[in-house]
Amino acid sequence: SVLLESCEQMLNAAYPHGQLSQWWQKQIVGVSPALWQATEVPPLTPIDEATLRKTLQGCWFPVHAMGYNWLQSNQDSGIDIAKRIDKLIEKYRGQGYQCKKVILITHSMGGLAARAVVHPQMGNLQDRVLGIVHGVMPAIGGAATYKRMRCGFEGFAGKVLGRNGPCVTAVLANSQGGLELLPNTAYGNGWLKAHFKDTVVLELPQQGDPYSEIYKLRGRWYQLNIEQWINPARQKTPKFTRTCKLLDGARIFHEKLTGSYHRQSYAHYGADAGRLAWKTVSWNIHAAQFNHVHEATIV
């Protein structure tokens, strides 16, 4: 809530007492986007005060949070959010405002939900969205999801989302939204590896299909879904089969979404060499025989 309040305050109080605020002067006006590592071609030019004043004149920029059930498919979330945005626009119009379009700002999975908002076969709200700013969106999935389903979340997130594989898998393997974060077919081959000493002894997927080559496998030490972790309550229903059906739904969602972005889309992500993400996942094997591996560490 503090972040939302700050955004609304900065957008709507740029000229307190008729003078440009210190924050805008130091952070935005005249500042080259190159300092933010913007890579637009041709390069974006710094905004000047005259342009800013013209843009803000006579405008009010309310900021709203659009929560959603992240366990369900992002397609369903996109449809739900699109309906709420429609109602919000009509609310402001009913109050006498000229509200035509909204700007969506997303984080992580929210990027998939926002793309569903504007997808013609889902939320179909592209004409009411001015643009989308995506932050660290897993556009084609992320290998980190595999890592966390096997080994848990690191740092503070582990306290909330699970410190180990059994805790994380019990949730994500039973939610389509969670499974939609896995690398899909567009991610490419070879992102899951196993090393024995200095030799790569396993590299998957090889045929561009992580669903059949990794996610739906049974009886392999490197498989994604360990059955006792999926069903810690030991219910009689076939939980592994249900997870495979959810994976099928995740695949269909990504196939629909492939290449579909709002025409005004911007993206930002972390590029800190000291805090690397998991583009690939590598297991280091400590065993004399690869076929009899029982212990491995992930790096």
C-alpha cells in the first residue's frame, strides 16, 4: 500500500505550490533513460519540463491494485481483471471524468495475466489499455520454477512460499497458475543439466518439449513432480494424473499467448551480476555411477 500511495502522490503532486517537485527534478526531468539501462532503438530522449507540464495539465492519475488468484490459470485471471477494469473505467466516466484507457504495470506472473487482459481470445481489452510496463516477467517461463519446486525458495521468500521442495511442490503442482511459470517450448533446449566431475552427462530438453521430457516423467531422479510431494495428505485420488492435466492446460495457455503483446509494451528486469537468476539449472552429481545417483546438489 505504501508503494501505491507513493506512485499516486508523485503522479498527482508534481507541481506543489506551482513549482516542479525536487523528486521530479532529480529523478526524471532531464535524466537520460540510458542511466536506467534503457535499450530502446533509437534511444529514448530525456523528458523536458515543458513536455511534462503539458502531459500532466488537467489530468488526475489514480493508482489501483488489481489482485488476482495466482493459483488459477492466468487466462482466467486476465478475463477477471479485464472485467474489473471495464467497471472501473465506467465508474470514473459516471463521475464526469474523461477516462478512456488505463496503463498496466506488472510484476513477474502479473505480466502473463496482463497479456491475457489484452489478448483477443481472453480479456480482449486491448483498445482500453494505453500500454503495459512489464517487470521481470517470465514471458516464456523461468528455470527458477523448476529449481524452487525441487529445492524451495531462497531468502525471505522461503518463509512465505516454502523453504524446500516438498512445501513448494505441494502448492505449485496443484495449481495451473504456478505451473504456467515453468519454461515452455519457446524456452529452448538444454536448460536442465547434470554434471559429473567436468562432464555434462544430462542435458534436457533435447526435442524442445519440456513437458514430456521433464515435467511428466516418473521414476527419474531429476523429474520435476515427485509424487509424494504432490500429495502429502495421501489422498486416494490420482494426484500425479491431475498435475499432468494442469500441465496440459499450462501448455495450451502459453501456445495461445506466444508472441502476443500489447503494441505499447515495455519491460525491465534485474541484471545484477551479484544476484544471478536461474536461466539454466545444473545438478552436480556426487556418485561413482551416474545411473545410481541418489544424492545431488543444485547450483
